[in-house]
Amino acid sequence: MKRLIIIFFLFCSLVNNAQLSNELIWASGTFYPKMIRGINSTADGLHYTSQKKVDGTKEIIKYTYTSNKKVATLFSSSVKDNFNFDDYQLSSDENWILLASEKESIYRRSSKSFYYVYNLKTKELKSLSDTSLGKQRLAEFSPDNSKIAFVRNNNLFYVTLSDFNEKPVTKDGKINKIINGATDWVYEEEFSIHKGFEWSPDGKKLAYYVFDETDVKEFQMKMYGSLYPTHYKFKYPKAGEDNSLISIRIFDTQYDRHFVFDVGNNPDIYIPRIMWSKRRDELIVFKMNRLQNKLELLSGTFSMDTPNNIGIRTKPIYTENSTTYIDIHDNTSFINENEFIWTSEKDGYNHIYLINYANGTEKQLTSGDWDVTEVYGYASQSKKIFFQAAKSHPTKREIFALYTKNNKIELLTEKSGTNEANFSKTFNYFINTHSSADTPFEITLHNQKGKLVKTLEKNEVLKNKLLEFNLTNKEFFTIPNEEGILLNAWMIKPKLLDTLKEHPLLMFVYGGPGINTVNDAWSWNNYFWFQYLAQNGFIVVSVDARGTGYRGKNFKHATYKQLGKYETEDQIAAAKYLANKPYIDENNIGIFGWSYGGYMSSLCITKGADVFKSAIAVAPVTNWRYYDNIYTERFMQKPQDNGENYDNNSPINHVEKLKGNFLLIHGTADDNVHFQNATEMVSALVNKNKQFEFFAYPDKNHGIYGGFTRLHLYTKMTNFLMETLMEDNE
């Protein structure tokens, strides 16, 4: 019987032996999972809306949470000459839909569009503003559904929906000078915000940012797509350099008056967030020092009796200090006039606190050797906080309910892996997106107790497709570093591993502060590329070194002031550990990384020249002096104060150690990690007479995509690995 079972499984493996290819992975769309796009809860918490394409027509459909049945089609692109839209917002009273069309990306999170307003009662579609004036940005309904605010050409406007009358809030906006109602490049990239205004709860006031970029140094990128190359210019503050001068203002739409929020006399600060509290006319401003180790929440209130020339008087309602740095998050919720939810790492792990700023007290609501990863919000009726956490293991994510009365925690998700929730406005229901390392997304609807209501998408087509290729599962394990600290890792082996043969090893690395690659979650097309390499005889491994997330503050902050040092030591230690495996060829070990991962692979091929034979660095930082100040100084302080560690861990200062094969790749239009990093690395290598390979993608940004670009990139990287690591394994 045992012999028959073995024969059966061997037969199955021969039948399901379709081969992967770069063309299949990067150019065919074969492995793209089905997702549910544009999920938004309605105000009643009983329904949600989503985008769906029906017979080539884009529709916005309303569903019930209880049965997931379609209630109505709110909008169809067929309403006007097959009107195409990219995104939408529904007003809270469900009388209007705001539609973004002809979306044009600016940076990573920002874009501009032509906005249109659809009246659900009259079925009339109107342009939000005169299209001849240019595209708009960041359009948003006021909470009372009477107005829409937006940004155009660095000025803030609002339109009254009763008559579509457009009024300017500011008039002094100027490209690369003054920004009103939006954020500058570095805030968008490093504080993850690009909308620089917030409506007051009553819809009568607009709080907004003003960035004065005048003294920020300008960066230029050459664009090659024309007969004479052009220059794209934008303000980019590098480590140690001047930032924008920032102020917060409030505009009262009723009385056409501006107020200035007093943030103190020190101009060298950050304001990473602003938000309105539950109190009438109270704005909360998050103020952070330049080193990002002190955070204050400032409360400011005002009245019409305040003269125009007097700023809104403020006072701190919460202060947090750190010996390293403080992460900015979006876990803050004001639950009443006196209390707000907060998360902090101050006890050694990221946990939830309830802050009473009326009496100055705080209460820690979660505790333990695990990290809260996201707070979804507070349900006032049930007095529960809903959150996501890496409670069972740093590689996993679960959804929980926290009872604020007794701090009891209730698990709402059953499946192991990664769970991500989208809650209704009333928190009575949530849509859960689950995946694991080897299982694509499954989307399910649950009530607030976690009970399954309905399965929305199982991705059965993709799951069946995976069976055709006889893929191998990711194996999760730990690797000790030189200090004996166990590092989380995964491995992908060839399906029929020949343990008597030594296989080349490719290590995949990112390694930046708080960012993990070792996750029990679906990893999109990279998953298939690693499987493709395994089909061709490679063993692929990824290791989360010190500095990565979800293992407490000490582990994550271990790299403070010395980025690159401990991460590199841990990757080298992991490679040495793996080299002792009988099925791994110690003479053919490579490493690949992108962005921070490219920085890491560059350090590993130089500092670890005796261990790594080949390295691929895509869009790497090669010297932290070239990168933006918010990110770099958060972890390294200013180069003026910590220059030695800047230099000690910059790959350009270790090129003389290079022995193996090095492939450097960069997009020439990378606004994030500038092409300058690549040119400086090239110069350093040439000056030391080191041979290497270099490839530039003209006019491509940090993501290096578009058309067949990804196919070309991954084909190039595949060929490089085959040529440099497979030569002794043919």
C-alpha cells in the first residue's frame, strides 16, 4: 500500500509540472488575484459600496452587510458617454457621489484628477470646477454635505453644492514656493500624508497646512523622453538640510476669516498630523521636534472674538519622549470630549492607551510581549476598540475586539496567516481579507463577534492555477545571529530537493526599520519569481534581521544611529549558518534587495565579500547623506552630529572590499532614492578599479514599472543569477 501511495504522488507531481517563466509572471496577468475594490461603509453601518466592472461598464454598487445582496446601482459609467472614473466618494447623506477622472500620479501617494459630482436624486453629473483651470487634488466632502474642498495649483478652494459657487481660501500658492492645503514631498513620503486640510465636524471651518518651501534646496531630474531632455525640479530636503517652514491656519467659511494656530517660536519642527476633537472648535496639532524623539499634542480653541492678528492660543494635552525616536501613526481616535485612544511603544511593545486629557491621566489597555499593528476604531455603543495585532507571532496578523470596561480581548479571526479588516461605520460588521504565505486572498464578511456572514471571494481560479505548477511551500524557521538572537526566516526549496547536491542560495532582503519580509502573507508576483528560481535549482531565503518590526521596541530600535551595521552583520551570520546545510553551496550565495534592500545587498557584497558571491541592488541608497532628512534623521540624527556612522555604513565607502559579482540597477527619474546614489556608487567602484554591471532605466521612478519594464528587469536579474551562481551547479 505504501508503495502505491508513493507512486501516486510521483504521478501527480509529473502531471502538475507546468513551468513558470518571467513572461508568465510579469507580462501575462495570469497570477493576479481577484480583489474587491473601493469598499466604503455607508453612514448607517448597515450597507457598503464597492466598485465593480460589469460587461465593460464601471459601476458603484450598494450592498447590505447582513446578506451581501445588491441593493442598488448608485452610479454607472454609462450615464454619460461611457464616463470613466478612477475613484469615488459618497457623501454621508448619500445624496452625492464625488468622482475622480483622468487620474494623473504626482508622487507615491499624490495625484490630480478632474473631479465630477453626481446628484443621486436628479441623476445629474456636473464638473466640480472649470476644467480649463487644470486638474484638482484631494477633493473631499464637508461633514455636513454642503461643500467640497480641493487643492489646485497649490491653493485651497471650496465649492458650495447648493449653487456650485467656487471660492478661494488662499491665493498665494506657487509651485516650489508656497503650498496651501497639501503637503510637500518629504511629508508625503515619510509621514504618509498628502492631504493638508481637515474639515471641522460642523463643516464650517477648514484647518489647513501652509508650507513655505522657498529656502528648501531644489533637486533636478533629467527626463529623456523628448528631442531635448527636460528637467523636472522639486524641493527635496536631504539629511541635515533646511526644511519647509510650516504653519497651521483655520479658515471660517461663515465669516470669511483666517486664524493662525500658535505652534511656538521654534521653526525647525514637524507637524505630522492635525485633527479635530469631539469638543466644539478644538483643533489638535501633533508637534514633533527635528530629531523626532519628542511629540506633543497641542490643543487650540478659538472664537469669533479673537482678532485676526492674534493666533489661536494653544496648550499641550499629551507629551511623549523617547531616547531613540517616536513613530507617527494613525491610531488616534477621540471617543468623547475628554478622552482619546493612543498607541505607544513606551512599555517596550506597541500597545493601546486611553488618554484622558481633561484630568491628565492615562490607562494602558493592552499589554504583553507583542505589538498592536493597527487600531480600526472605537464602537461607542458596545464600548469596544477593534484592532489588528501580531499577537501570536511576528509573522502573523489577527483581528481583535478590546472591551474597555475590563480590558478583555476577544479574537475575531480564526484563520492563521494575515488578516486585514475593513469595518462598517458602526463597527457592527467587517470585511476580512485573509491570506497566508502560500494561499492568495480570501475575502469574507463577518459580524462584530467574528461570526462568518458570507464568503465574498475565494480566488478559486487562482488557487486551481497554482496546482498546475507544483509549487513548493514557504518553510518558516529561525536562524541564530552571532549573538545568539533567533531571527525569523522563510525558505523556498526546489520541489524535489536533491539533498546530495549543493544548490545555489539567493537571499532576499529589505531590512529597513520596522519593515518585515518574513510574513505569513501573500507576496504577489515576487512569490512566483522565487518559485521560478526554485524550479531552476535555487534555494531562496529571506531573514528579518535586527531593526525589523513586531518584536518589540528594543529589537526594532537596535539599529538607532547606526543604520546598516547590525542588519548587515545579521545577514552575513544567516548566510554563514545556511552555508553549513549540506544541500546549500557555500561558494554560490547571492543576495537581492530593492531600495533599503538594495542598500543592504550593497553592504553585504562589500562587507561580506568572503560570504556573498553575487549581489543585486535595485534603487539603493548608497550614502545616507543623499537621502531625505525626515527618514534619515529619525534613525541617524543629523550628519553634522553623527557623521562617523553615516560614513561607516555607506556602501560607497566599502567598495574596495568587493570580490564578487555586483549588478546595480536604478531608474533615472527616481524622485525618492535619487539616481545620484547610483552614479556615486559607480564612481566609487571605478575609482577602485572594481568590475561590475550597471543598468539604468530611463525616466523610470523608484518602482521601475510600465509596459514591459518589469519583465525586462526581472529577466535581467534572472540571467545575472543564472550566470553568476549556477556556473558550478550545471
